[in-house]
Amino acid sequence: MVKKVAKVGIKKQKGYLYFVDKKGDVSCAQMARGNKKGGKPQKVATVGIKKEAGFLYFIDKNGDISCAKMVRGGTKKKATARRATTKRSAATKKKASKRK
């Protein structure tokens, strides 16, 4: 669920990445394209919001700062993937032994 934190109303330019920096202000940097490197971040608006741990802060379509709770749980997915690969490798070993 997305929660609006601060109304800023930033107009976004094409080719720039807008983000909330460590100080809670809105900054933008030129995006890297091909062999060209990205530009240095420039402060667009001084807001000074306090960030909470476990939340992702971003600039929404209206140019305001919003936050959403981060989804954590990659370890469960990795564990199931490992089990599936071990089952597959065991099955291929059995097939290889039957062929001999």
C-alpha cells in the first residue's frame, strides 16, 4: 500500500532519474545511455523528510514523495529453488546410470 508523505509537485524532465536522497530531499541525475555515463546528482527540492527503516521512498506520477513498505522474503524463494535443483540433479544422475 502506497502512502503519500509530502506534496512537492515536481515536473519531471525526460532522461533524468528523480529520487529521494539520504537527507530526505528530492534530487535528480542524468541517466546513463549507451557509452555515456550518468551525471552528478543535483538537488531539485529541499523537503527534509525523516525516513523510516523498511520503507521505500520514491517520486510518484504527480511529482510528490510517496513511500511503500519493502517486501522482504528472498531467502524463502532461494531455499525452494535450491531444493528443486537438487531434485533435478538427482533425477539426471539416475537417468545417466540407466543408460550405461
